[in-house]
Amino acid sequence: MTTLYHTKISEVGAEAPDMLLGGVLILFKLGAPPELAEVSVLHEPHEKIGSAPKPGDMLSIGKLNLKITAVGDTAWKKVADLGHVVINFNAATHAERPGEICVEARHADEVAKALTPGAAIEFRG
Amino acid sequence: MAKKYKAVRVEQGRGGWGGPLVILPTPERDKIVAITGGGIPAEAKRLAELTGATVIDGFKAPPVESEICAVVIDCGGTARCGVYPRKRIPTINLTPVGQSGPLAQFITEDIYVSGVKAQNMKLADGSEPVTVGFDSKEKPMAKQAARPAPAADGSGSGALVDIITSIGRVMGKVVNILFNSGRRSVDQVIRNVIPFMAFVTMMIGIINYTGIGNGLAHLMEPLAGNIVGLLILSAICGIPFLSPILGPGAVIAQVIGAAIIGPAIGTGAIAPAMALPALFAYNTQVGCDFVPVGLALGEAKPETIQIGVPAVLISRQIMGPVSVLIAYAASYLL
Amino acid sequence: MDQLTGITWVAEHFIGMFNEGGKTFVGFVTGIIPTLVVLLTAFYAVTSLIGEDRVHNAARWAGKYALTRYSLLPLLAVFFLTNPMAYTFGVFLEEKHKPAFYDAAVSFVHPSTGLFPHTNPGELFVWLGVAAGITTLQTAGNPALTFTVTDLAVAYFFVGLLVITLKGIVTERITAILAKRQGVEL
């Protein structure tokens, strides 16, 4: 497996846990406007970015490993531009929204625990 | 020195949702912010050009929230398209998505429009209210008053637009309140009133048809048919170890009222003059089951609750019969 | 044959019992619900239009004086917040007044329903039962009846208001006595 994208969490927005309860995790590169930072997890990515992941590839958040089930059309472009993507924990095989990447379902608490500043987030394919 | 700003109507594009919005910058809120990454999109530039506002890249130089006139985003449906409407900042999404994501409740047609292309933006003709971006915590009217009358181009349509805006917003708010009140009342009737009616009418049916009702009425007559009986009834209902048991949901009071005393008054077994004192007598125990919870709702300290519970129960034992006496006296005024 | 008549008799009276209930139900539904729905809507709208801030200010003022604390304050609380949220208005008071306020407020959630059913729609029959009895007499034109249902509702409301004021004052006293006996400062 090759690493497609590697980044380190720098800050977890105050309302990010609420978003997790709503079933989604929002990532933004450090430097996003404050309105967005509130609801997001901010991170500092490596310069290098690989090709878009496909269903069956893996996403890891700290020690948590999740299978990717669907990738929205424009999701990877946003990852490259803004370090922004929405991870939807709905295990859908078709991404309903173009900007999201769907992964297997996990409990919000479990994901919240994995989200600590310094932890790595990685897409592997 | 005030710059001339123009109102621009932004409609939804193909496959889009929401809007139309009428964007009008003010001297305080004069920034169109592109939150799209990869530079400022043509649509944001076009909007700035038409309105006379300044366009900036939200990722390069994020402005303070109070300066934002509108945001232009290309959100796929979760984060940005919810965050800005939640702050009541007019939001123009280039991607055609509607209400979705965990913030969907904030994405409303009066503050959000999607699927927008450059050709969906036109100078407004003043016939529609301006979409006013204000923080949801602020009072919309206060904002309206604080904002200087926008300079209109050539005509006095700016002031008119403002008046129409405020009338429109007030009307919208009132209609919304009325509608919600209607929903709440129907909800109450269906969830609480009708189920209780079903239960009470079943009891009434059985009691009346079988003649138990007459028996019960005769039985209750010495208690409910004269003032001495009512005082005894009240004293019984108010006994401190009995009153909390009789209280819950006012079920016992409702059954006594609806299935026994009410019908007995209807048939003449109990005199109508007893109605008022009876209402107080068979309800002496009201809320005695709920004292700790009720006090906690008023944020009482544990010591207060500890003393408050016996205080209310003892008071009830005394005041129950006293209430009946007062009601009995008052019934002479009827 | 006798057996069959017996069964028919049982069946007839069995269903008759529920028919009787059904008749009462229809009476309640057509006689009470239409007005109730409209009335509830109106009062919910009024309370929302007046708004929380204004009510809070009034409540703070009413909480200061012994006389209004157990009359006006419970009235405001019950009218605007309804049962059971009305009791949250206790927060505007000192600890030693809270039990008395609760006693006053909870004792008003039924006397208020005759005029303002929105205050406690879940427990309407405390009032409606007796009201139905009076209505029966009224429609029958019974001469023993010297007042109308509305008169009774008004009397229930105002006597209720008088009673809760007294209850509040007495409960406040009893609370003070109990606190003193237990050596607690409220």
C-alpha cells in the first residue's frame, strides 16, 4: 500500500464533536477562516499528494483504521486545494455529495477519541 | 465619501436550490468573500463588480465576520454550505446542492442559494427585499435601524426596499409564529387531550351504562354533595403521606372530576353550587408528587428541597380545606 | 332458545356499554376540541409574540414583593411557560421563597385551565369534567342553575389566584419554621 496523503492534526474545532454526532468529520488545512475552523479538524499536510483513493482503500485517523466505501467526484481536488474533505461515516457505496469521502460506520465517541492534536491522518491505496 | 453600492439579485442555477438572494453591500459589510480555494472564481469577481463590493480570498486573508457582505463557496454539501447560513451570512454556492449535512437546518432559502453561475446574477430592480446578513443573535430590527440608508442609483428605491424588507421580515416572523402555534396546539390535542378523552369516555361509558355511576354518585354524595363532606374529602386528599401518591399526572383528580362529580352534577345528584368548592376539594393533592422536581426546576439547593418537600405537604394539609371554604364562600357570589 | 337470548342479551349490553362511551366521546370531540384548538393556537401565539425577555423582566419585578410573589409571579409563569416549565421561574427568587412559589404555581395549573387551556392541556379534565356537568344542566335549562360555565371558569380562576396567594404565604412561614427547627439557613 502506498500513502496517498499524510497529515498531522493541529487543532480540533470546538464544534467538531457535534459534527461527529451528525455523522461527519470535516477536515481543513490550518489557516481556514475561523467560522470553518469551529466545526472542523485543522491539520498540516505533507506537500506530496498522490492520486485519489478508490473504494476499498484505507483511511487511518490515529490508531483508527477505516475502509473507504465511496469517493465523491470533487473530493480529492479539494483535498489538494484546501486540505478540505468531509468524511462521512455512513458506509455508503455511492457518495451522495461530490465533496465527501464515505467510510465504514463508527461510533462518534470512538472517532472523537482518535482526534488528538499531533495524531496522523492518512489515506492509503 | 460613501461608495455607491448596488443591489444584485442572485438566482439559483440549473439543479440549484434556494434563493433568490438580493445582495447589497453596506459601508460596514462590503466584502464578498470567496471561500473556494484555488483563487477567486469568476462568479465572485462578477458579483463584486456588479455590487461595487471588494472581493477577497477567504483562505488567503480571512476578514472579520462583521465585514462580510456575502460568501461565495463551492461546497459539496456539508461544511461551508451550513456554517455561513448558520451565521446568517448570505451564502452563494456554486455547486448545486440543497439542504444537507448536519447543519441542514440552517440552510434556508432566505439566506442560501446554490448552483449559481455568472449569468444568474443581475442588478436588482428594487421590487424585492434585500437579503440582510446579520448574526442570528442580533435583533433584525436593531440591525436595520443601525444601518444607514443605502444609496440608491438614480431613484429612491433604496428606502423603499428597506421598508419592504422590514415589513416582509416582520410578516414572515409573525406567520411563522402563528403556524408554529397551530402546530403546537394540534400536537397537544393529539398527544395529550384526545388520549385522555378516550380513556375518560370509556370509563364514563361503563360507569353510566352499568349504573355504577349512580351508585358512585350516591356514595360520593355525602362527601361531595355538601360542604362538610368536601372539607373531609379535601383533608383526606391532603394527608401528607397520601397526597404524593394521589398526585401523579392528576389522573385521580381528572377521573373523579370527569367520571364521577361532573356526571353527578349533570344528573342533579350533586347541587351545581358545590361545583366550585368541589374543584378545589378533589384536587387538594395537586403537585404533591412533584415537589422535588418542581423545586429542582427552579434551581433550588438540596437543603431547600429537603425542607421544601415537608413544608409544601404540611401546608397542603392546612390549606386544602381552607381553599375549599374560600371557594364555598365565593360560590355564593356566583 | 333461552340460552340464545341470554347470549344476545350479553352481547347487546356489552356493545351498548361502549356505544355509550362512544357517544360521550363524540360529544367531547365536537364540543371541546374545535374551540380548544383555536384557543390553544391563539394563546401559544400570544406568548411567543410577547417574548421571553419581557416576561423575564416582569417576573423579576414580581418576585420582589410578598404579595405579587405568590400571585402575579405564578400567574405569569403558568401563563407563559405552562405546566411544568412554569416552576423554572423559581430561579428569580431567594432559596427561602422557592418552596412557597412552587406550591403557589402548581396550585394554579388547574384553576387557570378554565380560561386559558394552554397552560395545562394534558390535565384538562380536572376542570372539564365539572364543566361538562354544568353544561348538561345549562342545555337542559335546569332552574337549579344560577350561573353559566363561563361564570364558573372566571370564579375558578380568581378564587384560584386568591388561594395560591394564601398558600404561598403559609408555605413560606412553614418553610421558615422547619428551617429554624433543623438549624438550616436558607
